[in-house]
Amino acid sequence: TPIDYLEPGHGKTKQGYLWTGHRPGGDVFYRWETSRATACLDNIIPVDFTGTLQCDGYAAYPSFATGRADQNQIELAGCWAHVRRKFYEASESAPRTAGWILRQIQHLYHVEAALREQQAGPRLRAAVRASQSQSLVTRLERALVKLKTSGRHLPQSLLGTALDYALGQWHTL
């Protein structure tokens, strides 16, 4: 999150950033940094961290994960909420197309809500995702690729931007 701040001796505001983090089962925390550089993640994520890092599409995360000596120890997981937000922003200019995509994401959210309600463990989550979510994700990917390659949506349009973002993050989703 960008935050304007005053640095003594400069007489005007500069822009700094609050980086947000959360460990499952733990608290949310905020870390102040004066930039968005990949190096900031070294101050946020422990050196011995291994596992899954859920993040948005900001380029610092892949750079961070591949810059580690044991780069296979960090898996990036994309964020459906960020993908959804891009299509929501495009829904006014392309209501039918964006609306259909938003409904597909909503179906995924319903599957996850049911798993949370059941307090499903890792094995049940994997099984339900394989049987219910995978077909939704496959259908959605085919539709996104078809929309992207159709040439009907300008890359600079809100829908074009949403398509580029989603497909750019696809391997992490």
C-alpha cells in the first residue's frame, strides 16, 4: 500500500510502502519500507522460509522466489481475489463477458466456502478441488485464452488488462 511520508530535510512528501503479511493461524502484520524493491522481501520473509507464498502479480515475488539459493523451496500461489477485481473493474465496459468470468470465479469461491464450512483437511480439499474446481479452472482458462486471441478486446481496455493479468498469473493460480 503506498503511503506518503515526510522525510526530514526534504520539504516535501515522498512515497513509502506498507507491505502486508499474514501467516495462516497468525496475525496480520505490516512492514514499512521506502520502496517496493525485491530486496524488501528479505526484510519481511525469513531466510529459512520454505513453502507457499500467496501473492499478487507484482514482479518482486517471482524475482524473490527464484533469487533464493534453494529456489525450489518457495512456491508462489496467485490470488483469485486480485484476478476477480480486474474483471470486476471491467464489468461496466464489458458486462456480459466480465460477468461470465466473475460467475466462474464465484463458483470457485463457493467450493472453497463449503470446504471451510466442513473444516476439510488437506486430503479432502485436494479431492474436492480435483473433482469440482479443476473443471471450472480448465473451462475458465480456455475461455480466457480464446478471448485474448480473438482480437476483439484492446490490450489497453479494462477487459484486455484483466485478461493479460489473469493469463500472466495463470501458472500460480
